[in-house]
Amino acid sequence: MDVILFTLFNGLLYGMLLFMLSSGLTLIFGMMGVLNFAHASFFMLGAYFAYQISKYIGFIPALFIAPLIIAFCGAMVEKYALRRVHKFGHVAELLFTFGLFYIIEELVQMIWGKVPVGYHVPEYMDFTLFSMSGMGYQAYAMFTLVVSIAMFIVLFSVLTKTRAGLIIQAALTHPEIVSSLGHNVPKVFMLVFGLGCALAGLAGVLAGNTLGTEPSMALSLGPIVFVVIVVGGLGSLKGALVASILIGIVQTTAISLDYSINNFIELIGFSVDIESLWRILIDLTISQIAPILPYLLLVLMLIFRPRGLFGNRDV
Amino acid sequence: MLKISDLHAYYGKSHILRGVNLKISKGEIIALLGRNGVGRSTLVKSVMGLVPITGSIIYKNDEIVGNATHDIALKGIGYVPENRDVFPTLTVKENLLLGVKDKNAKAEWTVDEMFALFPNLKERADVSASALSGGEQQMLTICRCLMGNPEFMMIDEPTEGLSPQMVETVAELLKKIASKGISILLVEQKLTIALRLAARVYLMGHGKIVFEGTPKELEKNNKIRKEWLEV
């Protein structure tokens, strides 16, 4: 029982990090159709900016200032670059964000170097808050969880209860009609892009000091974010939350399962020749294939339910 | 109120509007008639800035060609699209509230007035707009447009696919809107509704205006009707 609780809890922690990272992208992708390949780069920038700011004025101010800077950067990218590229179609947009990804990575390496920087958990949150199954949970991990849950509540309330949120929801599916009702859709797009980047930046601030702040961090988390938004459903915040937690739990559970198909075959009294080619495959443990499980889920979702769990339109 | 001169519109290499000229005065109902594919919807989209165009569109003494769609809407032009584009994920009431352009401006039309006009919408105020019938969705899009206090409305095929009873309701609503001094450009395929409501009609063919006059004049002109309107 303890093991299940422990796995679920770890899955929840990882899932909420994925949610922070993917919520912004699901809005951007769902609303503007922009496959922002550079989204995780803003996550990385969040971590580096927080590292720099917290060196001078502490972690808590960095928690607010870094996402604000990222929001501004994101909004400017949308207004002065992406909007111009948009008229050449989605392929041009994809290539643009692909280029942006590498530009940001190179800039980060030029400024902060190729090795991880010393961005650490603040001392006043670096203690064990409670233990479960002999595993201690750091106060900072709980802080991250609380912030991510608060972020979901605020974002969901803004999107569903405010006029600005209603405009965003309507512009997700009918941008021309929203414009013809007198709402400035390009400005809405710019703000959503800025907000989406800020959310990724916030995730970077919170995760950079536990996952490590280094130039490859965008590449290591970038692809999984696309899995989350496709599985959850384009433009659906609820979908992003459910898919993040689902993928978080699937990955953490799979990593802890050291069983292979061969174990099962032996359990029912059969055996496969040790020289057989199949043996290599059936000897693979679930923990070994854990990294590909989210992508398998992505492929299955695209084949059987392209609109995702909670989306209202196909990819 | 609105004067369109030598308007040309293009979709890629296709030349859709080929020098359209049209005029609407304050408080007037004008019908824009023509068969499918002659450019009627493109004309109203052009006025809203949704299509690349050349030419001139003067609205209340201002040239609006080149203006952004939301700026055109804020000048007082309302647009009801042909395919009843309600916002499907929002409720009926939320759809209406999104029609309000300026929260601080004095409201000429309120949600309560809309509900008084269409009790069906009131009963389903908190229901998702996608759950409404075709006729109810048409009412909702017209009401949503009215919530923005337009001085000039362009309504694209409001009676398309509606029951005769619903067509009657739409006609009554349009009369009520016009009685408040709002000019209406009514895009229609049928002559019947235009005969009942419009002061003047424009008939389009091959991206041009091929007839301009009163509905009675068009009704009497068999040659023009047969060539450009009847199937």
C-alpha cells in the first residue's frame, strides 16, 4: 500500500511540473495553432533568470520577476516575429520556433556556459517535511506542488469566470467572429503567448533548482510537453492537467516495475530459448521501456482519438 | 452611412469581387441578392476587413479599407455570419455577453431585453450554445451582434434552412431592429423576404452588381430575375 501511495505521490509531483510546462503550450497551440518548438526554451530561461535574480535579491522575488520577464519576452516574440511569420503558414512558424530554440540555447551557453549553474533550493525550504515509505519529502517539493495547484485554480478561474477568459475561449475556435465583435484578437494572441511563456518560465523557476539548470534542460523536457497537450486535447486546460498527472504517474510507476514479459511467461510454466531473437525483446523490463511509454500513448491517441481526452477538435 | 466604390476582392488568384459599387443610408434595409457563389458573402466580409481588398469603403465619412476587423466593429458595424457561428463551448448568456464591445458604454440592448424577445434563449441561458437548434442559434448570433450596439448590421442569410415559422420570427426581429434606426444589409438568396423588408435591392452576378432598384422593380423585371436570380 505504501509503495502505491509513494508512486502515486511521486507521479503527482512530476505530473504537476509537466502541467505547469504544458498549460501555456496548450493555450498557444490550441488557440493560435502555433506548434511552439521553443516553448521549453522559455522554461529553461525561467530557471536561468531565477538563478541570476535569486543571487542578488533571493528566491521569492525571483519567483515573480523571472516569469514577468519571460512574459514580456514571449509577447515581443509573438508581436514582432511570429505574427509576421504567421502569414507564411504553419510550416514557417514551426521552422521559426525551431530556430528560436537553438538561438536561445546558444545564447544561454554564451552567457552562463555549458556546465550546470549553481541554482539551489533556498535553505529555508531545504528540509524534510514528512516521510512516506521511508522516503523523506522536502518542504520545497510541497511548495512546488502547492504553487502548481494554485496556478491551475487561478488559470482555470480566469479562463472560465472572467470576460478576458471568455474572449480567449471564443477566440480559440472562432478568431474571425471574435474580431468582428470588436475584440482585438491579435492583442489577445500576444497576451496568451506571453502568458503561456510565463507559465513555462514559472515551471523553470520552480524546477531548475531540483532538476538542474543547464543548457540541455529544454531539450530533455520539450518533447514530453507535446505528448501532454495532444493526449489532453488541444486548448483544454483540464485535459492538460489530467494528461500531465496521467503521464507523471505512468512514468514513475513504470520506472519502479522491474518485471518483463519473460517473467510472466515463466510464471505460467513456459520458456523461450535464450538464443532466440525474441528473447531480447521479452527480457526488457517495464522500467527499461518507461521512457517510451508517453510517446506510445501519443501514437495510440493520434490513431484512436485525435482530439485527445478533453479536446473538442482534432489535431 | 456606407458607400462602397469600385471594390475588388481576391482569394489567392481568384478575382471574386470585380468593381462593386453600393450605398446604404441611415435606417435603411437593403437586400443583397444573388445565387450562391456570386460574391455576396465575400462583399460583407470585405466590409469587415476579413478579406484582402482594393477600392474604397466609406463609413460615416471615414475610409475603413485597411482597418483591422476589431476597429471596424468598434466604429459601429455589426456582422452576423452565414453559418450561425455561435461559440460552442460557451453558454447562451456568455455568447451574448461577448457581443458587448464596451462594458462602460450605455447599453442600447441588454441581455434581459434579448431574453424578453426570445424566451427560448432565456430558458436555455446557462446551456451550451452548441445544444441550441439551428433557428435558436440564428437568433443568438443576431442578438449577440445587437449587444454591441451596432448602427449598421450586415446579416448573411439569416433565414437559410429555417422553418417558415422561424423565418417569420426573424423577419419580425429585423423590422424591430430597423425601427430603432439601425441600417441593415440583408444578404439573401430568396426574393420573398427582401420584398417584405427591403427598401432597395442590389442583385449580384459574377462579382458585380447587375441590378439596383426597389423590390417591386426587380419583381417586375423577368429578364434580370431569370438571368441572375432564379434557378
